[in-house]
Amino acid sequence: MIFEEKTMKSEKLYEGRIINLRLETVELPDKKYTKREIIDHPGSVGIVPVTTDNKIILVKQFRKPIEKPLLEIPAGKLEHGEEPLGCAVRELKEETGFDCDKIQFLFEFYTSPGFCNEKTYLFLATGLYEGVAEPENDEYIEVVKFEIDELLNMIHNGEITDSKTIIGVIMADNFLNK
């Protein structure tokens, strides 16, 4: 059986600064019809910055949708036409103040494919050197550093709940300990 949904109708419901929302009427494999609410997102990057003493830099910031602060790897939205690598370098500098000698692609994944087409590209940044952070006007960020084993324990204990951070820390640990 082919598990595919054919789009019969697509209606834009909202166009925003970060996301767009559309409502699609789809035909299911059994020839029945249903509606799908889909968020269009331009994509994002996440960066796992590793210091020369093998600490990982995270940012702590308040996240309004869940009404609490989270510890996260530095990350950000792709601008129109921007390549993921360029976005990663930009976001690392903006959020942490750090630049790097080396940045390499680790992995890509969809954040919530049940209702959103956002793809996140993960990078590992090494050879870090400190500069001045340049957060956006509405970003209030605290930069913090952790040992990788400490972060793995925090993930295991449920203290880190952000998916890109969980994936990024585990991928970086696997990559660095090959």
C-alpha cells in the first residue's frame, strides 16, 4: 500500500514574520478526505560549540510558548535564501559572541513533521575564540558552559528538554569520541 496524501486544496490562513499557516484538504489512500493544518517554516540551524577545554556552550533564554527558560544550543532561523552554514556562523556570533576556526555539518532532522515542515541543520563548532555577542533586540540570553558528561546526565535526568539540544549534544558526543 502506498501511504501518500494527495493535496486537493490549499488555503493560506496566516502569513507571519517567522511562520505561515495553511489548511490543506487531502485525499487519503482509502479515498477519504481530511484536513491538515500545516506550518511552513524556512528552516533553522543549531550549533554545538565546543571550547578548547572540551566544554559545550549553551544559551539560557525564556521561551514564551512553554512559559519557562530553557538551556539550548545556540540556534536560529534561516533567512530567505541563506545557506545553513552561513546561518550557523552568524547565529553562533550573535548569541554567544564566539567565532570559530572550524565548523562542520553533523546532522539534519525535521522538528515536528506532523504539522510543520521545519528542518534543522546541526553543526559542530571548534577552535572557538571569544568576541562580542550581538543578540537581536528581543533576545535576552545568558551564555553558560558545561562538561559534555554533565550535559548527558542533564538530558538523562530530564533537565534538558529541548529536542535540538538533546540531539546536538548526543551527536557531538558521538562525533568527538570516535
